[in-house]
Amino acid sequence: MKDKPTFTGEPRKPGGRDPDLCVVTCAVSGVLANRKHCPGIPYTPVEIAEECRRAHEAGAAVVHIHARNDDGSPTFSPAVFAAIKEEVRKRCPILLNFSTGTILDDVSEQCAYIRESRPEIAALNMGTMNYSKYSRARKNFDFDMIFPNTYEKIIKLLGAMNEAGVKPELECFDTGHTHGIWPLLDMGVLKQPLQFSFIVNVLGGIPGHVESLQLQTKIMPPGSEWEVIGISHGAWRMLAAALVLGGNIRCGLEDHLYLPSGEMAKSNGDLVEVAVRMVRDVGRRPATVEEAREILSLGAPR
């Protein structure tokens, strides 16, 4: 058996990237929340594209997208993802990050829309976990499931991403997910430089502590890019922690529905405006689309 390799990732260019720049991503819809929870959540390709435009105008460089049917139910239809891309491109040049998350083992539809639509980035869940939400008021679970992500499933998705020239965004809910990338690097199916998303405050994953981010960034290979995804209560504090630690940030109606004031956001643009203000308040600057493309090693526009 081969020993675990020692990671010695190099900066993208001499001197590294500008540490003051911060890539702001907006997750515009997700799959769990609906308009009963927040009227601003988009469903159709046109509605999703309009939210992407609002996010871009507010300062986001990337949008993370889950597709929905017109009634709001989730879909993995390649035709719907293609329609979303077409509608977004009519409105703005923001970088597209398509979700591939599914509790099913069959990822044929995900592989199809990655190959056909070729977004700049595709999210890739890096490990199996309990995925649950608990209600303290009801003393019961709102939902309780297993989110399976075997290496076999991950490798299938990576194959489609590599074939299409799509950058994998490594979604890690826990430290084992981050540590567990090394066999994929050893096999050559995952290539540096890497891009991580560290999701905190999901029951079954790592808690929303500053120390959680510090540990994750120690585990990841040097030279990697990373962002924090803060779920629900405490999301804004986790974005603040990432900004201080030098990371990128993600906001949006998938992650949290409320502004720091406690008022429900009317659109994703409302949330991005706060996130961008936070970036500037700590002395950093939100990256443009072109700067984000270079920071995330995405190559030329297509």
C-alpha cells in the first residue's frame, strides 16, 4: 500500500494571489426551502436568472445553482440546467457553479448536464454523512436522512467534470471529507490547485466555530482556495470569520433567509449587498468576475 503523499501545493504564480481579494458566491435557491419559507426564492429558469443578475449587480462573482421545476420541486433535468445557463447569459457574465448533490447513487443526469452545459464550476460533495435538521421547539427532527457520497460516485462525477473542463468545488461538511481527498489526488482524477467549500452548522457536520475553519484550512493542501458556507443561525458570523482568516465567502437564500437585522431578505441581492459590505469593512475587496476566474484557476471564458 502506498503511503499517503505529502502535499506541497504551489501558488498559482510567483508571489501568490492578492490576499485582499475575496470571491463572493451567491447560492440563489437550494432545494429544501420554498416560497412558504421565503417568497423571494426563485423556481423557473427566468426567475433564477433574474436572481443571478441581482447577485452580480450587488457584487457577487459566482452563483451556485440548483435547478427546480416550475412548481418549485427539485429537478436534475439537463434541459432545465441548459435553460438556466441560457437565461443567465442573457443577463450577466457571472460565473456558474452547478450543484451535483443527490441522495441517489445514479448520477447520470448530473454527468449529462455537466458535459452538455459546461458551467465554469460544479459542486462536488466529498463524503457520506448524516444530514438532519432538528427542531428544539418540537423536540423532533424536521428531516433526518443519510447523504451518501461514496468514492465511486465522486469519481463518476469527477470524470464528467474533467471531460468537460469544469472545475470541481470540493464541498466538505466535516474534516474527514477534507482529509479524504488524498486518494483522488493519488489516482490523478483530482488535480491541484483545489477549490474547497467548508460547510458549517449542518447537523451531522462540523460545528460553526472559528476553530472549525482553522482546522479545515490546516488539513487542506497548501495553495488551495477556500470559502465558508454558513448555514442558518450564525451564518453571518461565520462569513466574518472567513474574511478575517483570508477565505472567500458564500451567502444566498439557500444558506440563510435573513439579513443581520433579522428581517427576511426579499432577494439574493439583499444578502450579497451585506456580504460585500462586510468584505470592504474588513479592508478587503470583492473580486470581479475576471479576477475570480484567475483566483479559482478557471481558464479562459467560453
